[in-house]
Amino acid sequence: MNTRKNTNKLKLIIFIIPLLITSCSMTKNIKNPTAISEKQFLEINNTRQFVLIRGENINNPVLLFLHGGPGATETSMLRKYNSDLEKHFIVVYWDQRNTGKSYDKKFPKEEIKVQKYIQDVDILVRYLKERFKKEKILLVGHSWGSRLGMYAVQQHPENFIAYVGVAQDVSAYECELISYQFALKKAKELNKTKALKKLEEMGEPQNGEYAKMYKTGIKGYWSQKRMLMGLGGDSYKKGIYLEWMLSVWFSREYSFSDVLRYFKTFKFSFDNIVKDPDFNNFDFIKQIPEVKIPVYFISGSYDYILPWTLSEKYCDTLIAPYKEFIKFDKSGHNPLFEEPEKFNKEIIRIYNQIKEKEGITQGGDSNFLFYF
């Protein structure tokens, strides 16, 4: 009898697992005759990339979120915490090359290059401008996406009315040095002897090449980050990364198979981009000292992954028509998820502020594009 029950259970498991893995994803329709809610794959720079577009009014300005990583899609968290922005904008959620639903198991590692990502941004921006008949759009980048954002506004300022950098990345070496020094200080303060010993053995980063900045190579970089997180240098809200994974699991837009390969795509992207010389040794304070459009930086006061102090320093030195540094006191590396209501209001305020200054009309030619 027990054998028969066990056999039936096994059959049920065998039946369910393929269904979970191959289950279709969907996005909820917005019940409004002027709304848009669609998901599609676009051919971008000879690669198939996933784009989700949602908004309550097709005439609203466009927002495109440029996520971090590289290789870490944020669509599920953005939909969970920042979907209120869909009331005010046409929100475009984009999975960058070989990330999330853009995953391709045969994707060539040689295609994971900084310049390829920059080209992807430009192609997608031009597509959105043409499709929605906008002359300009607002750019927002989060973490790794903030690097792409700065490259985009430097190269094509004519495409953007303003830029918002969230957890702005500034400099490979100086960022890691501040991060390491914070971890070392906290390990001493909290009497974390094991972490302190490891950090002292590693020593400070010596350069801005991620795979060689520590004596132990790329392992040293990840070891420092794990200890930093354990010492409170990444977030104010605990459990944010577990919540992140669960959000992918329960997202309407992602399938079970997308969940299974989440870390695989992240690892693939990072392991290969660190080999690209353009990814290493960058310093925006020296390389991008000036931009031609308004710039806003949003950082969490608990962020020492990409230290808020360095973002503030960059804001102080950057030459721009208008600039503003905004610090969230109850956030770390992810203020858009740790203080979402405040973040959403801030994005709307930024839009309204520039709309007022530039005389932009709702649905007019000068509109915004957001990246995370």
C-alpha cells in the first residue's frame, strides 16, 4: 500500500516539475482603454532581448528602467514596489542581454562587453522614441545600470531631458577602497574576529581591476562583499535579497525556469565582463567630469557596496546644468525597494520639476525614459 502511494507521489512530482519549468509567464492587463500592457522580444544589436511595457495612459511620458548586475534583472521587484509609476508613465522594464527572460543558453561569452551594452541602450532608446513619438526621455540607472546611464548621457545627451542615478557607480578603485575600509572598521567595532582576520589578510585593494584588486583575485572581491553584507554595509532593511528571489518566483512575468537560471545568468555575465578592459579601472570623476543635461543622484545612507559618500563627491564635482544629491536615510544599496513610496514620489517630483522648468506638456515631445 505504501509502495503504491509512494509511486503515485513520484508520478505526480514527475508530472508537476515539467509543468513548473515550462510554465508560461504573463502580465496582468490594465483595464483602461488608453492603457498599454504588453511583453515582447526585440531584436537588439543581433540579440533577442525581453521588454515589458506597462502604463495606464499611452500618452504619458516614457520610463525605461536600466537594471543592475550586470545580469541581475529587477523587473519583479520593480513591479512589486514601483508599479505606482505606471499611473504616471509608460514604464518599460528591460532584461539586458542574456539576463532574465533574455537568457540564451548558447549566448557567446565574447558578447558580454561594456560597449555592447552601451550600444544596446542606444538602440532601445531610439526604438522607444520612434514608437512613442518622443523627442527626449528621462534616463535612470541603478547600480551597474548607473554606469550605462552615465555613458548614455555623455554620448547622446540629445536623447534625454535628465538623468537619475540610483546607487551611482563612480570609480572602480576608489569605490572598492571605501567599501573595504568601512568593512574593516565595522569588523573592529563589532568585534567580528573572523571577518577582521580575513580582511586584514586580504589587505586593501591595490587597483581598479576587479579580478586583480585583491591578492586572492576575484575571490577576494566576492569575499569582501559577503563580509560587508554581514556587517551591515549593504542595506537597512534585512532580508531584501531573499525577498528579491521570492519576488521572481511569484512574479506574473517570470516562469519557474526563469527562477532556476537567475543566478546562472548573473554569474555568466559577471564572470565574463570582468575580462573586458572597459569594465575595469574606470573613474567617472576623471572620465566624465561634465554632462549637458540635469542630473540627480539617489543613494541610501547604508550603502557601502557603491558608497553613497563617493556618489555625493561626484555630484559635487560634476559640471551639469542642474544637479542634486538625494540621500535616503532608511536605505542601503536599493533605495527604490527599501523606501519605495518615497522613491516613487521622488521620481514624480523630479519629472514635475523639470517639466515646470522646461515647459514640458504631458504627452508632448520632451518626455522621460527611466533606467534601473
